[in-house]
Amino acid sequence: MAELSKEILIHRSDIAKRVQELADEISRDYAGNEILMVGVLKGAFIFMADLVRAISTPCHTDFIRAASYGAGSESSGHIVITKNVELAIEGRDVLIVEDIVDTGLTLRHIVDTLSLRNPKSIKVCAFLDKRKRRKVPFEADYVGFTMDDGFIVGYGLDYSEQYRFFPDVYVIQTRVD
Ligand code: IMP
């Protein structure tokens, strides 16, 4: 059975501070250009909403959704795009906004798929990076926070569709009754 840790792992004030830092860095890097920001549903919806409002570069926004078929909370490696980007990508500066890079399988597939549509550039901004859990090599260009292991919820992230609405980030702890 899974239960929430009682302590907050990342407080909303630290999230807000870090999101503004990321937004400042992105605004500097894309100065004079226009970003096509692509949020990965569903987990990135809150992070993207905060990020897009903190960036000073003009942005267009769209979404993509990927399903990973397999058991439990881990990617199986078989990734399918279930909702694709509807705006034109060719010649655009695409910034993919994702909640977590874990095994790297989802983002590897999304980046490879969108690259076929000839963007001018394609970069990734992830709220959280679990670097040690990669199954395929993948480096995000902008990372909010890093952690080694553990399963987190809140700020858009879910455990079986629960807890997305929490403004702070918590760790899920498993216990055996
Ligand atoms: P990857 O393909 O293994 O990199 O999986 C990335 C996806 O797994 C993320 O977009 C999340 O939806 C989900 N995920 C991985 N770790 C967590 C976590 O700790 N909490 C919530 N979702 C997670």
C-alpha cells in the first residue's frame, strides 16, 4: 500500500523561486525569438502554466500526450503518442516542457518524433530529473530539481491520478501492512 510522506519534499515557495530562475534563463537564451512551448500531458500542466507566465519571450503553446504501455509506474519502453502537437513545427523553436525525466524513454521518443517535423531547434525543460534511473541516454536542457530515486506527487504529478492538485511536492512511501 502507498501513503504520502508527511513532510513536504519541495515547498511551493522553492518551486516558485526555481521556476522564475528557469524562466529568466530561457528568456535570455531565446531573446529576440518566439518559442513554441509544447507541454507533455498531463503531468506538466501546472509547471507549464507557471513557466509560460514567467517567461518574457513571446510564446505559442500546444500539448502532446504519450502513453507508456506496461505494468506499474515505470515506462515499459513501448511509447505511443496519443495526442500530437497540432500547430506547425517546421522552422519553429520548440521547447518541450515535461514534469519528470525518469528512464528517459518518453522524452527520447517525443524528441525523436517531433524532430522529424523539421523544427529550427528543439530543447527540453523538465521540472525534475531522476538522473540515475536512465534506461536511454537523455539530457534535458533546463532542469528545475534533481533527485536520485523515489516517487513524487503534487504540482501536477500524480500517483494513479491522485494528488495532482497539491501545490507542494511530496514523496510517496510504500509500506507493507
Ligand atoms: P520516463 O519515460 O521513464 O522518463 O517517464 C517519464 C514519466 O513517468 C513522467 O512524465 C511521469 O509521468 C512519470 N513519472 C516518473 N517518475 C514519476 C514520479 O516520481 N511521480 C510521478 N510521475 C512520475
